[in-house]
Amino acid sequence: MKIENKEILLYSMNKAYEELKCAMIEYNTNEKEVYFRLGSCLHWIMDCYERVKEIVPEEQKILFLSLAAANNAQKHLKEFEKMSVITGNGYPKQYPKRYGVKYTWKSLEEVPLNSRTEKKLYQEKLLGKNIMKTLTEAKRQIEDYLERE
């Protein structure tokens, strides 16, 4: 299987990822902007995944099925407002390892999705986890698989 537009796919995925990362780092970023950038990043990761899913081992597909639930929730559900939970650090007695804002995956428990499997995997694999860490892992895997093709 030869992927003709591999370079442009990787460029698009990496650009969307970097724009999301920058939006999440900015303290004054509008939440709508983060939501938009997250949707763009998910779109390109899933678009790239579609090109390589035949060669992805079953145990690694779990991450992408989880991300498919996030992607589907964001792009298809009108009542779905946001998929990230923003957590800030107050002033605890102990100093945190990281200061600032952290975006984590929000529960999709109450969100109606067609695929119960994707939704279940999302709840198990992504719920409460750091968004950038999970997208970084997905991006790394996609890059590895696209390099093989």
C-alpha cells in the first residue's frame, strides 16, 4: 500500500498538533480556540490513522478507537460543548511539579455515540488523562507507521 500524499498528511497533522499545543500553553487563549484546535488535531490524527490502520497491531488500535470517540463526539454532536476539562493549580502546601493550566479528557458518559465500543474505550483509556500526552503518543505512532509505508 503506497500512500501518495504522506508528506502533506504528516505536515497537516504536525501543524494542527503544534497549534493546539501553543493554544493550550497560552494563558489567555479563548476556550473556543482550544476546542477548535483540538478538533483540527483530532481530525488530522484520525485521517492519518485511516491510511495505516491495516498495519496497526490490535493492542495499539485501542488508543485510536478511543480518539475516534472523541473525534466523533466533537464533530457530530450538536449538544456536545467541550471535551476538555481545564484544571489550574491553586496554592497548595506542596508546590506542584507543573504550574499553569492542564487540559484533560472529559467524560463522555452522558454523550450519545453510535459506537458503544469506542465510547467504552474512551472512558477507559482517555478519561481524566492529559490531552497533550495522549495526542503526543498517537502522533508518534502515526509517524512511525507512515514512515514504514
